[in-house]
Amino acid sequence: MRIFIYFIVFFSFFDLFTQLPIMTPMGQALGATGFVLGLVVGIYSFSNLFGNVISGFLTDKYGPFYVLVAGLLSSAVALFLYTTVDYTITLISVRLLHGFTEGLIVPAAFTFIANRSEENKRGRNVAISGAFVGLAAIIGPAFGGIVSSIKSPAYVMGINGAIMLLLGGIAFILLRKEIVKKKEKPVIHEGEVKALFQNPFVLRSFAGAFFLMFSQGVLALLLPLKVNQPGDSTNMSAFLFSTFGFVAVLIFLLPTNRIFDRVRPIITFTIGLSLMAVSMLLLGLFEETWILYSTMAIYGTGFALLFPSINSLLIDSTGEQVRGKAYGYFYGFFSIGVFVGSSIIGALNVSINTGFIITSIILFIVSGYVGSKMKRGFDNSSFLY
């Protein structure tokens, strides 16, 4: 059963990553201006944020099964609508709907996984889910770019829609027996919801999600520009992104994933974010190709340490009665992180290398703050580990 949820996670992120190389050309083909192109890209993350948060509340109220199936089927409808787009305003409207419906899926899926993970294996299970995210990051952009060049961007989205429709149908049949029979409906007190934002470990998990995707937004904006060599820029940036993805997937799947069940997540959190900060600094200081590849391997290692850590912090610090809401907010921070990262660095109008260095400083500050609080965290009896 868990492997099927992992496939849902994979295709949800696969849908996200296939969009990266095709949304701008799709908007340009419709005559969109630079501002509108930015809106076409950004509106997805904006509406995805609301989908994530609402998914969390609905998951806690009705269970992950209903939200997951509804998200998959409604996402399929949104994806099929791309084939009807003729104007930029229509494209923006479809993007708004797509982002919202897609936002329903991931919090419900990860709640399924978290609620069925044995405590002594929860880090490894989260690492495996991270591997599926990493695989989506490797395969998605290449698939979107290649198929779009042969057919069209709308054709790519139609394929994704067919996959989501199939997954929604299978989920409806396969996961129905996973519905928890209601004995007594748990009462969710207002104080329990407020406690999510008062729990220091939950807040660190949210911060980790935000700054993880903040760095991803900066990479998506600056890395292709940095390696922009005549006739080879696209291949170079694609290979660099693949390097980070492959390293992360190896760490997730090899016996190295046992570290997440043996080492406190706050430690791997700090080390992971620090490695990502180091990689950003190196990207801002060096131009040599071999250093860039080594740097992306460092970034992949940091990503691989950080992603399971922030998930484990969230799982360890929440009970099942509020975990759906927690994951809703968690992936809301994921969604907004990409938008904020690319927007802030772009708005500063600094050089490419300076943008990387600024990002490095931000990540170092956050990592240092989290690290400085570790001893207090170890002494906190509310930390379930």
C-alpha cells in the first residue's frame, strides 16, 4: 500500500517538474509579455499554497483518502484544460486552478505515509519518499522538454492529466479499505492548532521547508544564467541539476538512509542546510566546470540530509489529529519558498554571483540559528525521539 502512495508522490512532483521548461514557451506562443510570463509561472505556486493549507484541514476532518482522491481527479481535470487554452488570461486561469488542485494531493499523501510509519523506521520511510521526489526532479524536466519539442506543451499536460486520472481511479479502489472506521470523531481544540505555531520543532520544520525551496527558486533563476554558454547552456544546466538529483537519490536509497533513524533530525537539518549554504557560496565564487559539478553534488547531499530531517521533525512533533494541518502548512511553505527565492533575488537586480552569495549568507544565518538551539532541543522533553 505504501509503495502506491510513493508513486502518487512521484507523479505529483513529476507533474510539477515537467512544467519547468514548458510554461514560458507556452506563454510566449500566446503573446504574453514579460510581466504576464512571470504571472503565469508564479500564480501556480500562489494557488498551490492555498491548496496545501486547505488540504491539511480537510485531511484532519475527513481523512487523507477523500482529499487524496479528490485532489488527483480534480488535478486531472485541470491538466486536461491546458489543451483548450487560446489566450493568456485563459492560461493564467488554468494555472490558478491547477496549482490549487495539485496542492490538495501532497499533504494528504504524506499524512498517509506518516500515519503508517513505525517510529523506528519513520526516517527511512521519509527518505524513500524523498527519493521519489528526487527521481521526479531528474526525469520531469527532461520529459517535459523533449515531449514538448516533439508535440506541444499542452500535449505534455494532457499526458500528466491521463496519469492523474488513472491514479485517482486506482486510489479510489485500492485505498478505500484504508479508511479508518469512525468510532468517535476526535475533537480538535483550537489550542491544538495554535500549538503548531508555538512548537519550536514544528516551526523549524516549516522554516526548513521554506528555505529549502527558497534555494531551489534561486537555483532555477540563476544557474541557467551562470552557465549560459553559446550553443550549450541548456544541456549544461540540465546536467548540473541532474547531478544534484542523482546524488540526493543515492543517499535516499542506499544504506546511508539509516542515518535518519539513528541521528537526531535537528543535527541532520543543521548539517544539510549548512552544506546547501556552502554550495551556494561556491557557485558564487567559482566558474570552473568541474567545481560547478562538485558544488551541485554538495548541494544534493545537503538536500538529501535536509528533506527527511524536516519531515521527521514534523512527524515527531505532531499527533495524528493535527498532522494533516501540519503537512498542509508545511507544503504551503514549500510552495511559497520557490516564489520568494526567485522573486527577491530577481528584484535585487544584483549580479549572478552576488545573488548566489546573498543566498548563501541567508542559509548560513538560518543554519547557525537552528544549530545554536540544538542543546535546548535535546533537553526538551516534548521532543519525541
